[in-house]
Amino acid sequence: MVWSDVTTEPIEPGAVLGRVGGRSDGAVILFLGTVRDTNDGRPVSGMEYHGYEAMAQEQLAAIVVEASEIAGGAPVAAVHRLGALDLGEISVAIAVSTPHRGSAFEASRHVIEEIKKRLPVWKKEHYVDGKTDWVEGIQPMPETAS
Amino acid sequence: MTVRVLFFAAHRELLGASETIVDLPDGATVGELVQALRARGAPWDLIPDRPAVAVNRKYADGSHTLGNGDEVAVIPPVAGG
């Protein structure tokens, strides 16, 4: 069972975690990405996440299917937040459960790395000095996308 | 034929536009669409020569043939997570 969403609503990690797990699973992991207070030495006051929402939904749905396949059909849940986030807020949450830990870490890693490579999402950093900048990104390649 | 072209993030700010409609000859490719946009002159020539592009929400390369009514997105380098 896989689940994914791209949303402007705050992420509830417990709800994402609740979408995975089962009696045959001995490993359950939850990854959270949060807004950090510095980037490249510049003090950050907050982050704006922008997205091509319809495509981001489809891409994230494809990414969690791939991650589940990596982990032998394991449950995988992932959500990415859009909008204006404060420091410490959760921008992404990924939950995976598997019988043994190895494939859970592998599947979770796949989701976050593919998000970075191909999810059509952009972030604008707001700095403590009042300036803003688009965070330098990664050029997505057609051959790495589904 | 016409296609609808969407812009995001830094591109949207540079162009001062979130979308535009482009008329193209039948059978035009993604690469030809990008060149047609850049040929409009400033600020459209700020669009990179070979940007990442999605057609109908799927990444496509420059040789992809467009169809009437396609939704084309010019995708700046992505920075999710």
C-alpha cells in the first residue's frame, strides 16, 4: 500500500507514520525534512515552497511506487508541503515499514533522493537580513523521470 | 496549433508571467517551442537555451513532438525536500 500527497496543510508526522506498519513488519522508519536556520552560512528566517502542484502529485506518486518496489512491495507513505514555512516546520515526511530494517532505509532514501532530483518544487529562502533568494536546484533529466 | 506554456519560481519572476499561449507549426518540437519563446526578445530570452521541460506533466526532451492543446511547463532546476 502506497500513499502520497503534496499539500499546503501542515504535516502531521504521526498521521504519515500511521499509514505504514503491520504485524509482519519488524522495522518502521520515519524521515522528516525540516526548515533549517542557516544555509551556506547565511541566517535563514523562513522558507517559501512553490510547486507545479499537479505534476508534483503525479511525480511523488510514481516515486513512492518505485520505493515500494525496491522494498518488495512494502508500505510507503510520503508527503511534501508547499507554502510559507517557519523555521523547524516539516517540509517533507516519508514513512516505510518492512520485515527487516535494510530495505526500509533503502526505500526511504530513494524517496528523498528522487524528490531532490525530479519533484517540480522550488524554494525561496528568506534571510534574517530581509533579503530573499531562490535556492539553487538540480536540473531534472528526462531519462531519470518516469 | 497552439500550446499553453507555464512558468514557475525564478522564471516566473524574471518573465513577469506565469503562462503564455504560443502558436506553432504542426509537428513542432519542445526545442522549437523554446526557440520560438526566446525569439520574442527580452525578457523571454532569459529562458535557458535548453531548459528542463514537461509536456502534460511528464518530463520530455527537446526532440519531443508537441500536439495541439498540450500543457508545456518550463521547469527551473528543482529544489524540493
